[in-house]
Amino acid sequence: MLCRPITIVLHYGYIYFIHPLSVCFYDLYKGIQSSDSGVRCDSLKQLACVSTDVTFAQEFISRDGHSLLVKIVEDADESVPFSMSLYISLCFMELMDHGIVSWDNLSAVFIKKIASFVNAKVLDASIQQVSLAILESMVLSSSSLFQQVKQEVTLERLLSHLQVTNQQIQTKAMALLMALLQTAGDADRQSKYSTVLNLWLMVCCDPQNIIHSSASVGDEMAHYLYVLQSVTLNHLEPRMRMPLDSYNQDQREILHGLRQAAFETESENSLSHERRRSLCAKEFKKLGFSNNSNPGQDLLRAPPGLLALDTMAYFASRYPDAYSRFVLENSSREDKHECPFARSSIQLTLILCEILRIGEPPSETGSNYHPIFFSQDRLLEELFCVCIQLINKTWKEMRATQEDFDKVMQVVREQITRTLSSKPTSLELFKNKVNALNYSEILKLRQTERLHQEETLAPPVLELKERLKPELLELIRQQRLNRLCQGTLFRKISSRRRQDKLWYCRLSPNHKVLHFGDVEEDTETPPIESLQEKIPVADIKALLTGKDCPHMKENKGKQTKEGLDLAFSITYDVEEYSLNFIASSRTDFCLWTDGLSVLLGRDMSSECMRSELDILLSMEIKLRLLDLENVPIPDCAPPVPKPPSNFNFCYDLSQAEQ
């Protein structure tokens, strides 16, 4: 910090100590108003550094310093150097990040000025990056500011920032775009949906785009891609939650359209009412509806609701030949061997909704997106068209009957899940992979996994396991403590922005003190001396997880299940203070909660600990039983033979050696 040391003032025999931040404040406050542009620029540069200190920020804002920065921005013209505009924006962002003053007090002129930095086609990238971050905070902080930002920054201009090579600009532009989409009302969001998605697809289909570029997608960008995927797919939720209305003429026409597209029938107008009704019931039965007299009853379950009807209609209209082939092929089989199209479609739609997490709000820390989503404008429907044909293929491979329906759907779910986990980038690639993963391949994979997890359950082996457990648990405890000594990087989560700053926490080598403090983004493993904050392990009173954490209680109702699963806190000093964590992954959560439990003298209870203990036990058992390969292990120990009638025998070792 470029401030003067503590100043000592003698006045009438008294000694006064002036804090260096106070000296800083007065110097910088005068400097940023200087008529000399050099002094002004240096003061702003120094102000950007010291604004990260909350004490200085409180003093500066209490003297209305932030309003002075706003006025400088509002009065600035084109003659102001880029460097000065950058430092002003950085100062403002750092001061506002402390949450001391509300964003609502900003003027329309200031917003327009910041937006002009984003809209400018030729401007320094650093200024645009900070301006995008400021606009994102505005959108997330106030609905009124959201309306102003939406008017000033066009979607087309935001999407153009995604086409640049600067990854930081891409990430900040994506963050603002997601903030606009998530803050918009349902009607407004619906009206923007098609435009945003089409423009985004235009970007993603470029070989130099974000997803397919040679550079790896950063964690923050991966999160925003996941959010875009989640927000877009959740537009299908209303249809998924809505059951079919038997009195709705449009829905009834779609149902009958499915029947007419599958079967070539004579003109129904010439048939009597009873004859037409009987014919319809027969054809709906061939389509695979369980209630052939009133097929709408099959679509009353929500989810998948009307979404199942939509996917069936899409398949019939988009791929009429495949649709007719599916229905006619199965209608010609014996009743017990036919694969019911309607029943399969309803269950498949539900499976796809669960796999794609339709209806679940995006997590604050999620980053698991599907690249295939960005290659299709109707992902659910296209996946359905591929997978409904996969069901028919798997049904024949399994030689299934109606009683095997649930087993077939379990195999199909596994085929879809395994294929999507390989991150296919196109529908054609997904189709090739999922069809290659046939029923015999699934059985091989299951058998391989079973062999890896299989354990001998003979009582002697179980007894040996119990004897080995204490030693292996101690090994896991030492690993957890070593991991805490190594430390972990955490992200601070605020209500205004998903990711604020980074902080690092690690355990001292003697396991007596927790050290933590803020770090820069590029820092990998900071030395323990650089972490200024400390908590003695002896002062830790409790370990809290999930909804019991103080930071989860403060945001009650706003947290997703995934966010709750990654949250933990420690309380110290008679439970008056707490240190709050949100792990970046479930693995880090397990490592830290286990390690803290060890420090507190408690048993480890995470699923990672149980998994690792099982693996270690399995490996140790296999190593100890190597000499007994192919030797059956009895359930009971062999009986000890009776002692001999006398012990009058000996062995002459000297003769044996000769």
C-alpha cells in the first residue's frame, strides 16, 4: 500500500497518532481533483489499490468520495485518457464490492457512460472488462437498473464480445448476458429466447468459438455455459408440469394425428360412430397406449405431461418414415413381444428430463454442461428421436416382453447417461456412440465394474477386514490432515455476483492453527506466512454443514440443493464467530469436513472416506489372499485335532541335516 507511515503530531504536550489510511484518504481525495492530469492519474491508480481495504472504503465513501468518482465519469469527454477511465472504473468497482452503499443511487448518465465503454467497437480491452463487470453487478442488484442496462446494451453487441480472442472479455460478456437472462421476467425472457439462442448458435458453430477452440474452457465460462443450458432447457418446464386436458381440442387433434400418421385408414366419415370408435381404440392399442379407449389418460402424469405428447408429435412429423417403421414393426409382433411406442415415449421423455435436469434451477457452482446442447436448437426433441429408436433396438437385443419393460428402460437410461458423459459435440456423434453401446456392451461394462467392486463375504475374510480397519482409518486420517496442510483455494460467493474473490485456507504443519486470507487468482499455493488470518484449532467449537451453516441461513430460499451440499462452516470463540466455506467440488467438501472432524476428535463420515476405505480394504484383502487363489475359503475354521495319547516322540535334527 503506497501510503505514508503513521504520523505523530505533538500538540500542547499531547501526542496524536494519525492512521496511515487517513493520510491516504486526504492525499488521494485532493489528488483525484487535481488539475494536473499526471497527478490525477497517479492518484486514481493508487486509489484503485487501497480501495480493496474495507476500512479505507468506509472512510472514503463516508466523505462522499464515490460520488466524486461518479461525477468524474459523468463529466468526462473523449479527451480523457484511456488509462484514467480504467483506473476510475477499477476504483468504483472495488468500492462498490464492499456493499457499503447501494447501487440504486446511480444516475442514468453514469449508466449510459459505462455502457458506452461496452458498446464501443475500438477500445482498450481492460476498460471493457471492468465495465462489463460493473454492468453485471447493476443488473443483479436492482430491477430498475436492469431495465436501464437492458436499454443501453444490445444483445447483438454482447454476443459480438463472445467472438473475440480475449477470454476474459468473453467471460465477462457471458456473465452479463446470463445476468440479463436470469433477471428478466418470464414474458420478457420468452420473447428474447429465440433471438438469444439463434445468435448464440451462430457464435458456437464458428470453428474458433468458445467451446471448440483449442484453449480449454475456464471454470467461470463453463459455469455460464451451464447456466445458459439450464435456463434454456427450463423453458420446457411448463409443458412438463402440465397434464393433458381431455377437453382441449388442439391436444386431442395432436393425439389423433399420431394415429393417422401411423396407419393408413379408409375415410372415417363413412363409418358409423361405433365402428369409428372401435377402429380408433384398436389403433391406439397398436400405438402402445395402455388406455386405448381414452389414450389421454396415459398423459395425465406430470412430469412428463404434455412434453411427452410434444416429443411424440415431433418425431412423427420430423421423421415420418422412422415413426411408421417403429409402429408397424411392433404391431406385427406378438402382443407380449411388441415394444409399446406410447408407453416407451412417455417414460423416455421423463428419463431425458431427469438427465438434462429440466425444472431444476441452475446451481451457483455448477459447471457440467453438454456441448451437444450448443449444436441443436431443439435438443430434447432431437435426443428423443434418436433414443426412441434406440429403445426399439435394445428391446430386440434383449428379446424383451412386456414384463421386461422397466429393465429395458433402465438399460436405455444407462446407455444415454454413459454416452452423454463422454461429452459428444454433435447429434451425429451422440447417435453413433449410443448405438455402438449395445446391450452386450452394457453387460460387459457392468460385469467389469462388478468385478472391481466385488468382495469376498466369507466370515473369516469379514473378520480380517475388521482387524485391518483401524490401521487403514489412521492412514486416511493422516491423508486428510496432510491435505489440510497443503490447503485449498475457495471462492467467495455474494448475493450480487456469483464469484467475487479468491481466498486460501490451510492447516499449520503442527496441526494447531488454521491460516487463511485473500489471494490473487493466479496464486497456486501461497506460503503460510502470507495468510494473515488465524484460528487456533483449540478454539474451534463445532463443524456445521448444509442448511445449518450461517451463510446458508442468511440466503434461505435462494440456495439450490447442490449449493447446500457443498457448504460447511466452523464456529469458534464460544460459537460467536464462524468461518464459512463453499467447496468447489464434492471431493473437496469431503476432504475438508473429514479433516476438520479429525481435528475435533470426531469420526469421519463422508462418502469419500467410505469409498476410500472400501478400496483400501479390498486391495489389502486381495494382496493377503493372493496365495489362496482358487482355494475355497470355508465359512468356519477347520477343527483343531485332539491331542495325541502321549508326547513320547522327538525329532533328531542332526540326522536330518546329514
